[in-house]
Amino acid sequence: MLHRIWLGFFLVAFVSALYQWLGLGDAEVFQRMVSALFDMAGLSVDLAIGLVGLMALWLGIVAVGEASGLVDKLARGLSPLFTRLMPEVPAGHPAIGSITLNLSANILGLDNAATPLGIKAMKDLQTLNPDPGVASNAQILFLVLNTSAVTLFPVTILLYRAQMGADDPAAVFIPILIATSCSTLAGLLVTALVQRIRLWDTVVLGFLGGAFAVLLAVIGWFSMLGAEALQRQSSLVSNFLIIALILLFLLAAHRRSLNTYEIFIEGAKQGFETAIGIIPYLVAMLVAIGVFRASGALELLLGLVRDLVMAGGFDARWVDAMPTALMKPLSGSGARAMMIETMNTYGVDSFQGRLAATMQGSTETTFYVLAVYFGAVGIRHARHAVACGLAADAAGITAAIAVAYWFYA
């Protein structure tokens, strides 16, 4: 399926470019598409090189955590849940610990930490994959959960709103949590339906119920804080937990009389090889996305949606924020640029501006994550990963629109 989507980007872009040229007289559209090809190819290398240091750091830290035995204890504690969600993963397998660390980083909004940990988790799952070129059920479920993971601290979005003069930068905090929770739940339900995972298990319901109870408690706590206090507390909690986790791993390994420095170095060596290995996959995905955007296909799609909504007599304000939603599965930086553009055009505290911010925090960059994670382990056949990931994205965006009319209209 992935190769058809990749080819589809180019075909739709070419048809759109022909329309721009022959129908609208835009003779420069092909020049923009070629420029996008070269720019995205260069950006792919820059992104991969930028990951080298982060990959080395976090793979080294995780290696120390594994040697200390803490990751193993974490895996054993969560085995009852994951052995039901991912039956092919044995109880206590290192992949469970890696998955938990990655999802925890995503929940805390730690993008830089989440990517290396996610690649580590995907590699651990690959050791159990009977067909290395085809994504396993466990790898697909992990990918969907990763791209739709609840983010408790959308600090970056709040900072952008503050910089653009929002009266209350944290006004979008609870709407984002609601939208991203819907995305996660939808991703889990759709993937479970496809893979025939039995979610009505007592253990699964217990874990999920506990997780959502904690989420509601966090929402209740942060809803009582002002904008500045919310940003300060979320930053403090996130950074404290990073340092505390690193120190915990180091002290636990030292207590077992292990050479933490050498263990870290051995783990960090994998970072360079992994980061360089994903370059071809990043190039393939990003150039397709760049050409699609440069062709004007995105603008044509939005115009069509706006006309249909208005023809039905409905409020079309939400369509003005859709560039962020449509770009989010394709490119994180592109979606961020669209969000800022919407805020600048309509106002940071306008309905459209707040909706764009909510959409930005509701989902993840599905195609980017898929290219990076599956590319790191050489998977070429994604099976139902794209469909399930996009279903989660659609749920998150739909929830963002509904919540926006609830909170902002």
C-alpha cells in the first residue's frame, strides 16, 4: 500500500501542475516542483544528520538502562498488557520496555527523545519479526500508538501562541488533550479491529481505565493553572523526569558494579549507523510530499472542501484551519508553518487560529514517523499501518473541530 501512496503523490501533483499551467496560466509551477525535489532531498540529509547525536545519546542511555535491569523490570510489569495487545511479543521481552519509554517520551512532549527511543523499540520488535521486509502486527500497533500518542505537555504550541500575543496561550491546552486522546483511542480501536485484538479483556480494560483516570486527573490539575504557571510546570516536570530517568539508570547500573561509561559508548555507537541508514527512506517520502505541496494540489483540495461546505449552508470557518490538519500527517515543520500562517492571517485568538493550534497538537506526522521507523529496520511493506495511522489522524482532526466549536465558537 505504501508504494501506491508514494506513487499517488507524484501522479496527483503532476495532474495538479498541468491544471495550474494549462488552466490557470501558471508557467512556473514545474520550476517550484523541481525546487521542492532538491530542497526536500537536502532536508532529508539534514534531518538524518541532526538525529546522529540524539540517537547516540538516547541509545547509550537505554543501553545503560537495559544493563541495570530496570528496563527488564519495566517490561515485566507491563507484560500482562502488551502480551494481550501484541500476542507475538513474549512476556518480559526488551521491546516492551523500549515501547514504554518511547510512549512516555511522547506523552511528555519530548520529541527529541521520543524518536531514538521509538527506533530502538522498532528494532527490538524486528528481532521477533518472521518476515523482516514486512511489518508485523506488533510493529504496526506500535507505530499507530506512536503517531497518535497522547501529549500531555504541548509546550511548543503554547510558546508559539505566547510569542504571537495570545491573551491566554494555554487556552488550547484542554482542547488539545481531548483531541489527542480521541486520536489515540481511535488508533487503538481501528488497529485492534483489523488485527482482531480482544480489547474487552479485564487486564486491558484495567490498564486503559487507569491510564485515562490519570489523564483526567492531569487535565483537572492543569486546568486550574494560569498560562504562565502551566508552561512553567509542564516544562519543569518534563525536564525533571528526563534528568531523573538518566540518573536512575546510571545509579542502578553502578550499583551492579557495571562500567556505565563503556556501556554507554557501546550503545551510542549504534546511533550513527541507524541515523545514516534512514536517509533513503526519508528522501523518498519527503520529496513526494514536497512535490505534492508545490504543485498546488493542497490548495485545490481545500478550495473544493470550502465550496462543498458553503453549498450545504454550513459554517466553513473550520476549513480555514485545514491546511494544518492536511499537512500534519505529511510534515511536522510544514504543519507548524501552516499553523503560524493561519494565526497570522486570522489572529492568534481567532476561531481559526485556536483551531489550527488544536489540530497541530491532536496528531503526529504519520508518514514521517513511518519512513523513519520502518526505514530504520528495512521494512518495505507497511500492510495496514498507513490506513490505521490515517484513521487515527482523521479521528484527532474531527475531534479537534468538534472541540473547537465547543470551546471557541
